[in-house]
Amino acid sequence: MGKEYAAFATENKGIFRIGAVNCAQQEAICTKEKVATTPVVRVYPPFPAPAFDVAEVKNLRNAAGKYINDRAIEITTSNIKTFVEEDIATPKVLIFTNAKKGTPFIIKALSEQFEVS
């Protein structure tokens, strides 16, 4: 799991806040968090949602991704003109994609970084 977790952390840097605890060195943290055996991968969603464990690293992105706000606007022929011309002092970013369904995950994560007025 160590290599999978490290790959997840690298691929999702800046999207999620990712940390690791060595229970042999930080026993107090593991005791407080009721981690009896390792490895354990735990997601801490925004408060007040409770923390939960994810069985496999491959499921971690979807589990944690549920808590990312999607502030991207899906552009269509009916709203492109308004999107480009509205608020002319604000830079616009358009991502052109062939995603089969909705906004790609990375775009949702990036859109969360910016306030939409």
C-alpha cells in the first residue's frame, strides 16, 4: 500500500491535504484515532461530516472527491457569449475536453480554488 499511497499523494497534491502517520513513532496519535492495525487510510471530510476509512487506495480519490465543490460552469452554445463577455475585468479560463460525462475531476478541484461571484 505504501507505493500506492505515495502515488496518490503525488498525483493529488494541491487537491487534497495529505499526510501520513508512522504508528511506531507516533503511537499517541494512533491510539487517539483508534487505529489498532495498519495500514489504515482515513478520510477527514469537512466538519461536521465524520471521518471514515477507505479499504483501498484506488477508491480514495472518489471517496474524498465527494467533498470537493464544483464551481466550474459547463459552457454551452447558449451561455458562451455571456461567460466570455460578463465581468470583462476578470480573466476567464476555458478547458476544452472530450470527457464523456460532466466536468473532469481535476477541473472541479481547480474550480474550488476560486471564488465565483
